[in-house]
Amino acid sequence: MHASKFWQTATRYSVYCVAFCVCLITSLSTFANNSPHNMSKELLTRWENIETLGNNQSVYFYAWGGDAQINAYIQWAAQQVKTKYNINLVHVKLSDTSEAVSRVLAEKSAHNNDQGSVDLVWINGANFATMSEHALLLKQWANKLPHFAYTDPANNPAVNFDFGIPTNGMEAPWGQASLTFYYDSIAINKQANNKLPTTLNELLNWSAQNPGRFSYPKPPDFLGMSFLKYALVILHQQSSESIKAQLNQAATANNTAQVLTPLWDFLNKLHPTLWRGGTHFMQSGAQMRRLVDDTELSIAFTFSAPEVPAAVKRFDLPKSIRSYAMADGSLSNTHFVAIPYNASHPQSAQLVANFLLSPEAQAQKQKAHIWGDKSVLIQSRLTPEQQALFKTAKPHPSALPFNSIKRTLSEPHPSWVNAIMQGWQTRYGVSQ
């Protein structure tokens, strides 16, 4: 309730009522300070202008379309912004985010600086680094969204950095994800060594004892690259601080060999134990999931933990599937939405991004049966009513148990993606 309402009511009554209202306003000060609507007059005026200009438009949201559960959530969000703002949110489904990057880059080359086809893009990591480097993104808007305050940016730097690169208000955080492993419990129990591998070294030993029961998608597939980055970070856990620091810096001709040699040594040991003897690699995470369903693989992984129970419910995976997190660490990152510098409807895109940051949307997305994507909101910044939105029912048996991830691993600098991919293709890609 606004203070002006208190005073309008109070003037009709005695001075005692005035005193009561003052006390009540004071008691609400903590909430007011934490509210995203506790904005400066300048920011409030700015947002009111965005709301006026952003209504009744279409927003073309370029986002990965490889997960049915995520696609369904985006459709739910589309219905919400249609009701709230009469915005027509169109999900342009991508197989790889680089497709959107290439489109915006081509439009810039063609001097299309204000009628771009991409209004909003789901992005992080190397693709953000590329768009930032080529000045392809709208700046200093995300940190001005009313709901951005719910992320507690002063005490949560992860929302202001993308793979170590400052976002400079070019990205609004959307969620957090971690590398999650899953396995066929029946298959594991039937094997001679039925101890589940929970570290990278244990995985190597387990694969050697159970040849052909594990593999990973070949680069440049996102999941395949995620596994390789997980391995790289783990392999350097005992390295000197100077070498580990290189992972957070750009890959160069001088440091590439030193940083990546342990990875190649590890893969040289792992590959002969993999599915088809490491002479052939699957193309995608979806293919890896099918191989688990066909009982060819016993262990696989995903960067979308809710994909596992959703696949079980669709009968794309058996009921015996269970999820778990590696004890030596889970590669984790924050993912974002961004607005290209030449978006046709930048105000409408900001309305959508702000809704995606709302407690309502974040709580819906975090539900295991909806998406299961971890919220970027900090609970202490929310009211008790908003916090109640995040309470969940009993999870599906195949879902990742709550608080399974005990240790997170930060993504290396985006430039290492290309360095790993090139090195992998040179060593292992010729015959694939």
C-alpha cells in the first residue's frame, strides 16, 4: 500500500490515526527497501514509458528448442505476457544459439540497425562473449528492470558476470543450471562392479570395467562440450594456482597446450572404453538419451535436470532411471536473456524479460514437473507470500534429489570452447 493512501485516509480522522499510520509505515520499511518497486523517480518514469511503448507488440524470442519441457514453459510464459501486456511472444526454436548470433551479425553487416528480426535471445557463455565483442547487444537495460532487485546483485555477483565476463546490463539472468548425471539403476545393479562412479577418476575406472556403457556427444554439441569442460576443470584441481588461473583467462597460443594437455591425456585413456570403442560418437544429447533407453548405455548426463523425469513420464526413458550429481563437482552456470542492439521491439522485450524474472515466473520454472530450472532470485529479497510460491510437492523418483549438488564448478573462459573443439577435432574427429 502506498504512503499517500495512508495519509489521505488519516486526514479524515484524529491525530491518533495519523500516529498509527506513521508507525505502520515504519514497520513496512524493511519490505519497502527490499521491493523491486522501490525505484528512483527517474527509473520509475523510465519503466512507465517502457510499459506504454511495449504493449500490443510481438516479441521474437530466439531460444534453444531441443527440450519439450522447456518449450512448454516458454508457451506458458507467452500466455502470461499476452494477458498482461497483449504481447505476442513467438518462440523461434534454435538447435544452437550461434544461429541467432549469426543472424544479428549479418543484419549489422547489412546496416539493419533498428529493424532486427531477433527481439530477445536466450544466451550465455561463448555466444554472449561474441555478441558483446561485436557490439551486438543493447546495453544497460537489464540492471534497470524492476524485478532485477530480487536477484540481490550487490551480494550475488553471478547475475552480473557471464563466464567471468561483466554483463554491463546487457543480460537479464533467467536461471541456473548444472551438469547432472543419470543412470539405469537396473543395469548398474546387474554389473559386476555396481558401485556408481561419483568422480571423474571413478568414471574412468568404471568405464574401463564396463566397456561400451558410457560415452558423450561429439563437439561442438553443447552437452559434449560441457562434459569436456567438466573434465578439464577437475583435472586441474591439483594444478598450481597460476595454471588454474588460466582457465578464467582467454585461451592463447602460449597457454593452450599447457592447459589442455591433461585433458587429451585423460581422453586417450577414456576413449577406448567408450561406446563403440570411442571410434564413433553420438551427435546430440537426445541421441545419448535414446541409447540409454535402448539399454546400450548405462550412464549419461544432461544440463537440464528436469529433462530426466520428463523423459521418464513420456516413456522415452525407463522407470528405473535415477539422477545424481558428481561428488567432485558439478559444472554450473547462470543463463540469461539478452536484447540485440537492433531489436525491432526493445521495450516489449524488456517487459518479457522482467516477467521472466518475476517470482511468479521463476517459481513456476523451478517446479520439477514444469522445468526444474533453479531460480536466480534470492529468497531473502522476497515477501513471505512470494517465498511460498517456491514450495514444491514430492519430486518424481527419477528427479535429481534436492540439495544433491554439494560443490559447483565455474565455467572456464568462453574462449576455451573453441580451443577444446579445435584440439578435439584434430585428435579424434578425423575418423568420426
